[in-house]
Amino acid sequence: MVCTSRVLLRKYGNFVDNLRILVKAGAGGMGLPRLGGEGGKGGDVYVVAKHGVTMKHVQSKFPKKRFVGSDGVNSSVRSIKGPSGDDCMVDVPVGITITTDKGMKIGELDREGDKLRVARGGHGGGYRTEFLPSKGQRRVIRLDMKLIADVGLVGFPNAGKSSLLSAVSHATPQIADYPFTTVRPEIGKIMYPDFKQISVADLPGLIEGAHINKGMGHKFLKHVERTKQLLFVVDVTGFQLSSKTLFRTAFETVQLLMLELELYKDDLLDKPALLAINKMDLPGAEEKLQELMKQLERPQDYLHTLPEELIPERQIDFKHIVPISVATSQGIPDLTQCIRRSLDEQAELEIQEAARENLQSLHTSSSHSVQHKQRLPLEHRLD
């Protein structure tokens, strides 16, 4: 079955892994010539790495994406040395790269508390400047999550993620017949005939309770944040970690995977996602596939049969659902084409969004220019 035969359309752009923002430091304060007073320095703009912050938080807190430092205070009789303006602190996620709008790297924030100045405040007016202040630095910068891969494989142990990675790429992860065969991310690249390369990461094994750091939960989930898209890999026959744990059907497995992502960080469910239903070579797999497809098409009709603690608040609308067998290579070519198509669509939407932002910025600048001219005396309104 090719991916085009089972396509559940999904909206892109909900998950935010990059932002284009305006940073503007404060201007310096005016000096006071008759007393030799010096104006205060304008406030700087800093980006500061903090755990628990997402790009979506940054975007929602400042919807206009403008970050401005305060102006320095003018020198006065009461305050010969004018106080400096307040700095603007922008809390951002840990693990981002900051670049100029033209792509030149400014710096990286890799650890909690890392801090980087992205706009310098203007100097206050003083003796050396004839008591005239300077403007603060103003520029557009980009905040980008540092990605380890284009696609991250999400699945419980023994779903076949490592085998799938070796089947679609040149990676050779160690594979064994026991849980937690992957202890660190393995990265492979899918090579296409037109020389396009897509990186795929097999992430450390996920288990129930990963969101509270059972197993290697937080390590896994942190890696998930650093991939553009997710590829869920599910055993069509179901999953059971050990004889001491409950058996989960394929539908329950999908719900549990979504639940772990949701409980760790809700906006992970906004990432574009695909679903590979593995082990289609096993007896009875086709019947189980048909049952799973019915459940995924109308999950609300089946969720009431599950324990309440297994039900996520939101459902992922998978971009493509592809049945595969890593053992026989069934569906592998279809899956690699679906991955390519999904990433291409996401890239196109990001280009369109950037173009809209540029147009809006130009329109805003033009409006400000017109308003400024209208405030000038008639003799100064020159084109």
C-alpha cells in the first residue's frame, strides 16, 4: 500500500522550532551641557536559555515578536549621571542557535542560564559626543532549535526502529532481541536519486512512564524535541515490554506513545508526524491492520474502551500511514517517498510563512514612514 492510499491531512505550523524576531536596544539619554552631565546608557537585549521554555511560549508571550530595551535616562540637575535603561531579557529554550536574518551565526545557547547579548544599547550623551546620545542597535535575528535529525523514530522497544533505520539508510545500529537495544541516538541518512539527503534518528527506547523519567524517558523526549518531524513505528501485532507488564494492542500502543509525548511537553503533538505499521509479514497482520485503520480513522468511537489513564487529551492526525515489513522490505520504498514528501511540504509552508512575515514587515515600515512625514511641517515633507 503506497502512502497516497492512506493520507490523513494535517495542518502544519503549530509546532514552532524557529522564530524570526526584531530586537531593538534602548537609545542613550541626553547629556546636560551646562553641568557636564552624562545621559544613561540604553538597555541591551539578551537571549537567555531556560529549561521549560518553548519557542511557542516566546511567540505567544510576544505575538508581535518585538523585543525592546528601555532608553537611558537624560542627565538632569537631580541626576547628573542619568540611570541606564532596563535590559530586555528574552527567555528561550535550551539548545538553540541565534543567527542574523542573513544567516550569519551570532552564537549558541546549550546550557541552562547561557546568555547572549543580541542588541547593544546606545551610549548616553556626554562631553565626547557634544552631549548627544547614540541610538540602540536594531536588527532582525533568527532563533533556531538545533536539530539532530529531520525525522525522529518514535516507538516502544522491539517495534523495529533500529532495523528500519538500517533498512532506509546507511546506518548500522546494533540490534539485538531484547528491550533497550538503542542506548543513544543513531543517525542515518536516506539518499535519494536526485542526491537529496534526509537524516533519520533512532532515539533511545521509550517506555510507559517516560514523561516521569522512567527508563531513559527524559533523554529520549529531549531528543524528540530536536527533530523536525516524527515517525511513529508500531508493531501491528501489539506490544508487551515483559511478562510483568500489560499487553497493548497496536491502537493502544499509538495512544500510549501520544500520551507520553503529551505529558512531557504538549506541543510535541503539533509536530508533523507519520505512522509506520511494522511486521506486516506476520500471520494475521492484514486483519489487524484493517482493524487498526478503522480505529485511527474514528478514534473517538474506540477510546471509551480504553482505561482513562491511557487516553491523551489530543490526537495526532498522521500525515501518512504506511504499512511495512522491515524483514521483507514491504512498503519501505513507499515510506521513504512519504518522508520526502512530508518534509518538502513543511519546507514550502515555512517559505510561505517567511514571505508573509517579510511583506508584513515592509508594510509596517512603510506605514511608519508615512506617519512620520505627516507629522513634519509642510516645508519638510519632501519625497
